[in-house]
Amino acid sequence: MNDATSAICLTNVTKRYHDRAVVDNLTLTIPAGETLVLLGTSGCGKTTTLKMLNRLIDADSGTIAINGVDIRQQEPHLLRRSIGYVIQDAGLFPHYTVADNIAVVPRLLGWDDGRMKQRTQELLAMLRLPDSVLLRFPDQLSGGQRQRIGLARALAADPPIILMDEPFGALDPITRAAIRREFRELEALQQKTIVLVTHDVREAVNLGDRIALMDAGRIVQLGPPSELSDQPATDFVKEYMAL
């Protein structure tokens, strides 16, 4: 269903590597403003699915539409400028300062220095980071700071869609729990459409409006966290949600 309330629609999407379908005939609709978690073990197809949404990987067949428009109708680099992307350990450019990392997409979009400075200050305040981080380089930051800067970079141009690939995976358990809480409470994310990949059940339950549990390239159950926990559709779902 491609309508105003469906930010992302995948229809019969397949991606093969050699003779194996990593993503197998996947159909999925993600409403605008939802946080959907793609959950599953390594190799289940969740990261491949995420990367197809911004054309880091192209599907072999099927269609992916964002706000009713087939993403193949857009140049990949232009599509990516309209979608925030956060990866494990933030993926910051090591030779850029924090300020330059945050400014990457706004500069590509032609923002002037004044607008960029104002937006950067808003993001620092929102993510509880001091101004002093702006002149530092990524290797001078703590893991938690790097992850916040990665999120700031993804939010800088205020995109409606944010993709997150194991965003908290490189953090120690205490920092990870703190960042999760901040993420859940962050007002700037409340109206975003977010697709988050993780293998961590607790993370999926805490952060997702819905969970799509994947196995062998297919979704084995899709629904609110409580539904997967309390009404597992298969033994696989029951066992995974008990991890």
C-alpha cells in the first residue's frame, strides 16, 4: 500500500549472492513515524535489507518505494542525502573534526555557515554534548560521544527517515543502556521514520514500535514487541525472544 501514511514500501524484494537468496521475496510496509526494528542472527538478511533502502545495495528484483516513489528513479547519492544513516561505532570520518563530520550533508545541500552553525548548536544541546567537542577528532572522543556525534550527523539536515545499523553494538553495556534511554526520549526522533537493525532482543523490545524478526532472508513474525514475546508464531520466534 503506497499512500501518505506509508513512508517505506518493499514489494517482493529479493537479493541474491551467487545461488543464495540473502533477502527472499520480502514485502513490508513501514508507516511514517514508526520505529521498526529488523531483528535476527548474523546472516538473516537484516543489514542487506537496510542497505537496500538507501541503495548502498541494489535489489535484484522487486520494488522499494519511499513516499510512493520508486527509489530507482533517484540517483543513489541524492537519495542518501535525504536519509540519515548511523552505523556501529558511528562511522565518522577520522580526519574530519567533529564540526566537519556533522556538517557533511548540510554542506552538500548548500547550507550557509550561519545556518550550519545554528543547527550544530541545536544538535549539541539536544544530545548533551559540550561545545568543546567540535574541534576534536573522532579518536579523541569516548565511545558514547562518538555515537552521539554519529547521530548528530544523521540528524543534521533533519531527514524524515533514519537508518541505523547496529548503532550501539560497539559500546560497553553501561554506555549502551544510557544511550538507548536517551534515544528513546529524544524529541527530535519522535516524528522520524526509523529502521534499526540489531541482534539484541532487549534493544529491539525497548526501542521498536514493531519488530520484524528475520530468518534466512524472510520475516518470520512482524508485530509489536509484546506480540512477539507473548504470542510467538513459531518455535524459532519463541526461542529467539527468550534470549
